[in-house]
Amino acid sequence: MSTIVLVHGLWVTPRSWEHWVPYLEGKGHTVLTPAYPGFEVEVEALRADPAPIAAATVPETVAHLEKIITALPEKPIIIGHSFGGTLTQLLLDRGHGAAGVVIDSAPTEGIRVTPPSQIRSLFPILNNPAKRHQAAGFTPEQFHYAFTNTLSAQESLAAYERYAIPAPGSWVWAYGLIANFKPGKQETWVDYHNPDRAPLLFIAGGADHIMPPSVNRSNAHHYKGDGTVTEYREFPGRSHWTCAEPGWEMIADTAMDWALRHAR
């Protein structure tokens, strides 16, 4: 059996993997769900004091994840959701992981596809420059549009109350607006031609508003490394909340079956 590292995305914590952990452990795997630095407390504590969220940086987060992964006895399978998908791509590019799966991934540098639903989803964070220095969250209605649009209003509210936290506004501003226009390599840069990168699968939800399929397809198609394996799969009718909405087991099984076949 394998060691699995599950990397959460923005606006949530490792709690977002709470269904996956016993499911994968029940299949004999060892499962880790590392938090970003400062996010180790519960959702309710981060809502009460979001200062650790506002202070978070991508380099510190990647370094934190690298420290955890390099301490493992074997290279793990790394699965990341949303911005956790970006972090997973960064980790694979740095030589970590036996295989990687990114689900509804936020893009790495150089992906210039910005669908209207993505702009609408991120507008509550981008509509005020002051939020660039804050922990910036969604209202329940905004969360419903961006994350859980395939759920009923009542189901979405339950997900919001159980999982939602603010996100580092600086990350949304920097990687949603600026990264593709600043000179030089940015913090989300990867070498799309890296021949040593582990196999990578992109999974996209066909109804995802905040990271639509076109974003994930473009990201996947940028990878050109000789001898590397990069694949893309799309699941119609599934939202950004695909790892927790009904039928999440299908996503977990797809991710694990592919990663176990391709792990090196």
C-alpha cells in the first residue's frame, strides 16, 4: 500500500478531506493531510482569529510541505485540490512525489485562460485592493456560486458552516491577476519541460465555476517534458466541491487508481 499526502486548497482546511481519510485508510493506505503553516487549528479558531491566514505565503507553505514529504520513508502520492493543486504541481516540479493528481486545480504561472465564471467567483476578493493584505472570505451566497453550485442552497450552507474560512487575499491578487504580467519567474512558476517530473493527472469538474475545465485543460496542455506522463479527465456536472459533494468516492477512486498505476 502507499502513503498519500492530501493538500487542501484555499477557503478550506484539512477538514475538507475528512471523508477521504477513513476511505483511503480503509484500503490500507497511510494518509497525511498537512495544513498550511498557521492553519493547524480548527476552522472555528481560524474564523475567530484569521491573522495566520493573512500572514501565509506560498514559499513558506511549499517549504513546510517539502519538510513533511522528505521526512517520509518513501515518495508519496500527492493529491491536491484547488490551490492545493498548484502546490502539488510545485512539489512535483521539485522532484517530490511518486505521482500526483490535481483536482479542480488553480493554475501555475503562464495559464492565461480566465472564463467569466472564474472572474465572477473571484470578484468578491478582487473588488477591493485592501483585501490584498487581509484574510478575505466569501459570504454563504458567494460560496454557493464559486464552490458548491451543484448543491441546493441548504446543502451549500451546511458545507459553508462546516468548512469555509477566509483565504490569504495576497494569494488571490498575486496569482489571480499579477503572476502572468510580472517579469521573471514568480512563486507559482514550474518548468513545463521538466523531464524528471513524476506522472500527473488533472481532474476537472465540468460545472466548476471558480476553476473551470478550460483552466485545467490549458494547464495540463502546457506540460511538454520528454518522457513524462500528463493526463486530463473531466467529470460532467461536478462542481469545485467535487471532493465532498455526492459521488466524491468516484473522484477518490479515479485519483487513486490512476496514481497507483503510474507511480514510480
